[in-house]
Amino acid sequence: MMEASEFKHRFLPLSRRMYWAAWRLTENREEAEDLVQDVFLRLWMQRDTLPVIENAEAYCVRLVQRRFLDLRRVRHPEASLPSDVSLLPSGDDLYREAELRDHAQQARRLIDELPENQRRVITLRDIEDRPYDEIATTTGLTQVNVRALLSRARKTLREKFGDLVI
């Protein structure tokens, strides 16, 4: 029987990786968080019957992918999935994925350093993919102001990110 402490030690450190896999699939923060939470709940409920897992990260990411596909089939049965769905990176892509993850972390840190209004606008538009009119309503700004703040934020990020990558 797997104790709670062993479960936490083994699986909780993988939550960030599971989240990014879920976000890549859903492209939505809330859906990705829900998907990861659902997988954790299923892992916890099946903790005593889990097979021997050599690579817990790969196992958990695969669970996220399978759960996403299951939910997609239930919610959108009319949507067909391509038969060659390959969601895990190949061996050649692992280095590129690690590099992209590092860049994503750097970008997140740079976004966090932006002034509050720019950070909020860029998060709503570029991360949560909200339309301009909704951002204007949410923030109390005009659409012109939203576009101006977004432009300034993107310019700042391009400049700062370029300095980090080069």
C-alpha cells in the first residue's frame, strides 16, 4: 500500500511537467489545471494497484494525454482524432523540449517583471487568449488602451528576452 508521503514524494514534483503537457493539449489554463487535478485524483485512487513504474514522469504525462483524449471523445464525439496522434516527444525532440521549457520559464519570469497593467493585459491576451473587448471589459480600459499596453509589453519582452537568449 502506497502511503501519502510516498505518493507526494513520487508524483507531486511532476505536477509542473504534467501541467505543461496538459496546457499544450488544451491551450487553456483552467482546463489544463482541471486535467492535471483529475489525473492526480485517479493516481491517488489507484495508488495501490499501480504497475511498477520505471519513469514516473513519462507515465504521468502519458496519463494526462490519455485522459485528455478520453474527455475529448466524450465531449466532442463528432470530432475525429487523427490515427497518428503522437503526443510524446521523440528522443530527438527531448533536447528541444527542454530548451523550450527553459525559454517558457524565462518568459514567465519576464512577464512577472512587467508593470501590473501590462502583465495583466498580456496574460489575458497571449496566455488566456481572451478577445480585446473582453479584456477591456475585465480591466476597465478601452480597447485602444489594451492594444497600446499589449504592444508595450510585447516590445519589452522582445528586448529583454533577446538579451537572455543571445
